[in-house]
Amino acid sequence: MFKVRRTQETVNKTLRFPKNLIEKMSIIAQNENVSLNSFVIQCCEYAIDNMQQNKDDNNKPC
């Protein structure tokens, strides 16, 4: 399950997101009392971790 947490050291990068997605993420981050940056990082980590798990599962013999 996805659980919002605070993050540590970061590096500055510029990314572009659709306006409606930023608005949704901003509301969630505010409700969870974390920065938008922290929330986006956690979403990306969650997606990558689950993508790798799915790839590993697809490579297992049936």
C-alpha cells in the first residue's frame, strides 16, 4: 500500500506536468501535510518499485 512519508536530500530538476495532474497532486500533498516535491518523489519511487516487481514476475517460469 502507498504510504506518504517525508524525504531527505534532493537534486533540482525541471519537469513538466499537465496542469490538472499538478492540481490533484497539490491537493493530496496538502492534505497529507507534505510538500508537493516530496509527494511526487514518493509517487515516482512507488511506480518504479512496482514496475520492477511486475517485470520480475513476468520473467518467472509458470
